[in-house]
Amino acid sequence: MKIITVIGSRPQFIKISAMCNTIKKYNNIEHIIIHTGQHFDFNMSQIFFKDLEIQKPKYNLNINCLNHGAMVGKQIEKIEKILISEKPEFVIVYGDTNATLSGAIAASKLNMRVVHIEAGLRSFNKDMPEEINRILVDHCSEFLFVPTKNAENNLINEGININNIFLVGDIMYEVYNHYGNLAQNSSKILDQLKLKPKEYYLVTIHRQETTENIEKLICIIDALSESPKKIIFPIHPRTKNIIEKYNMNYNNIIEFIDPIGYMDMAKLQKNAKKIITDSGGMQKEAYFYKVPCITLREETEWVELVEKNVNVLVGSCKSSIIDKINTFEPNNFNYSFYGMGNTSVQIIETLYQNY
């Protein structure tokens, strides 16, 4: 059985590690990785392959730094040529990025079987490019592996055949179970940054709707500058460029650091007092580590976290951000949302049954 996986960004590198670990246990699976090149520098790409023991991509398309249309178009063109040559039985895509959309379109146009891992998520905000990608990919996939019951219900409500939907839990939960404790023992990031546990807040900001709205970003940076504790901010290159371009003011309570690998990020997450982010994946990781999460968005795909009050949505409102930094203190993380930690095994076994 030949499987091709299409990836291109940091969250996908994390998710694919669980699949790679499982596929290694099967002698009759040929697994080929196509890296579109969206995240390409060491701290955003290669370090994850090293930390998480991911096999080296057979193909690297080196497509990056383009507008959405140009990026997706070039990716489809190059992925299609590879798929025609390799003739896989299944094409796996993850999440909601341009690589996800490009891989799904290229495969479906060739009548190849598309596998979408982390299917069914919805923010119900079509101003988000990720939301458009999710919907399109789900509706051209044959196998939709969903992390939660909410995601399953979203697909059923959109008319997708229930026989194509598989509730398998969250693959990032599996990665957390495998690497989380290892990260706490191996990473020296707290010592390097001279941090004590629970004496800092961890911040990430990277989404287009945040970084490209200058007024929003200024409000967020202003709010962070009033933090009662130190802010550690591994800064995405796009975010860094915009802050510098517009000469945004901030004080020394915020410490910007370069992007970091999975192990260092996991150590910072577990030991943070709170996590402040616009990331989807980090909302879940905060929950895994039982750390309160303040989400810099008006909506989230992970609605169960908000419903159980372990995650709070604040948008870009300065006063709301400051208030929740000071007052948000969840007291119960003992919920089971994301399966048993064996998502990759369930996926591979399902594909085998349909091979």
C-alpha cells in the first residue's frame, strides 16, 4: 500500500509525527512525504523533523512567500505531477492550510482517494482562509477522520455521508502523549531564558486576520505591555515583520524570541501561567497541559474548550485581554474530549480495511 502525505507548515509537522511512528510498524506500507515548503527555515521546519523523528520528505516543492492564489496554483501543478508518477492508493492531508487544499484538489481531480485528518472543524467565519480550505477539502475527501463529536456533527449537517466519517480522536493528543514528558526532561529552554515555572505568560500570534489588521495587532500588543508577568513571545516571521514595519510600541515586559521547536515549545507551554494565542493547535495543547488559554479571536473551532471554561475568547479588545490576563482562572481540566491517544492506529487500520 502506497500513501502520499502532503504537508507544508509547522502544525502539520507535529501531526505527521504520530502517523510516521505508526507507519514504521507496518512492513507493507510505502509512505512518501511531499513538503510544499510553506514553512521553510530551520526553526519553522527542519527542527520539527529532527525533534519528532519524522522521515525526510521525498519531495520538497520550495513554494513559499506568495499570495494565496499563486501559492495554491503552483502547489497543485507540482503535486499533480508527483501523484501521476507515484500512483498512490491514498493521499493524506492535514488540517486547513494551503498545502491541505492543494493536495486535496490535485488528488481528487485525478480520482485518487483523499484522506483528511482533522476533518469537520468549523469556526463558521468564512472571512478566515482556513475556514474556506476546511470546507472545500472535506467535500472532496473520501475518508474524513474527525477529532471530536462536534466535528462529526458539522459534517453530517453539511450532508456528507456518515459512512465516510470516522471519529478517531485528536492526533495532536497522541503526539502530546508520546513526546510531552520527553520534552519536559530534554528541553533546557527555561534555564536558557532564566524563567521560573508559572512566572510568565506564553504568547503566539500568526493568523492572517490578526497580523494583517494593524489596529487589532496594536491593541493586542498594547494589552500585552500591561501584563503583570513577563511575556515570552516566540514570534512568527510575518508577525515580526509587521511589528517592525509599523514601529509598534511595546515595553520590556515582552521578550521576543525566535521560533522554537516542538520540545522547547512544549516545555514553555507546560510551565506557563497562562497561554495567550490565536493558534488553533495551541488552544488544545494548553488544555493538554492544564494551562488556562486566552484566545485572541472572536470564534474557535474547539468549541468544547470554551463551553467547559478552560479557554476564553477575547478577540483583540484591549480591555478584555487585560481583564482575562488578570482574572481568568479555570479550576477543572478533567474532561475527555480528544480520544484515547491512538488516533494514528485507527486511521491506518481503516485505510487497510478499505485498501
